[in-house]
Amino acid sequence: MDYCLADGDGGATMFTGEPVVDVDGDGIVDGIGLDLDGDGGIDDALADLDHDGLADHAVHDVGAAATLFTDDGSGAWAVAVDGAGRVRWFGLDGVEQTGGPLVDFDADGQADDRLLDTDADGLADRVLAGEVAYADRDADGQWDVKLTDSDGDGAADSASEI
């Protein structure tokens, strides 16, 4: 399994290791034991839960109390997820759902909108939906700000309160 870690000086290094930890309890070894949270114990792991040869989850405290994180799309392990890779989130109608990190937030029939949990509390506080993004600034589960990229350059051109 290949994985990438920051080197502390602003760079990153690719590593390859043989999985020796069964992170998801299915009887298949899918993780490499590491100390990701700095507590001095090798009780964390980087795991390849989709079995494609690349680490796709970071796991703190492997076992019953495990906390899983997945990539938010920026290369950072920022999205807290449950064992199936899901986060809690609220639709624009206020209805709570569980899913992701890719969901059909904008109801266009495609699960291509990315949920982000930047504060790692298990509740999505950002969603990227094509040219529109939503943010929950006060962590109450309701979307507060809508950002729009009207010219498609990847940067928000306008912001409005919801």
C-alpha cells in the first residue's frame, strides 16, 4: 500500500508498506500501523478500505473507539467519517442525512458533490457542489453562506447569506 505523509518542513514523502492491521474488522488486513496522533502508541493506521493499493483513510485509535478521516480533496485528512466513510449533513431543506463524502447535494441526480468536515466533529460544515459551495460558519448544522464561482476559475466570485 502506498501512502504520503508530510515531512514537517512543508514537503511530503511517499512511502510503501505492507498492511498488517485489520482496520474495518472484516478479516482482511488493510492498514499500516502508525502513530498519527502523536500519543506515543502505534494504535493508529493508514488504511486502504477500497483495496486499490493507496491509503484512503487515516484512523486514530484502531478498534471500537476508532475515529476515521478521509481526504477532503486537498490532500489533507480533514473529513471525519464513520466506518463506512459517511458524515452527517443537512440538506438545504434542513433534513438530516448521512452519507458521503460524495453525495447528490444539489439534487441533479449525480452523487458528485463533496462534503467536508473541517472541524472533525462528524457533521459536514462545507459542501462543494459544482460552481456553488455552502458553509456552516457557526456549527449549528444549518448552511449560512452560499459561495458562487460564476466564471468557472475555481475561486468564488460572490457570497450571499442564506
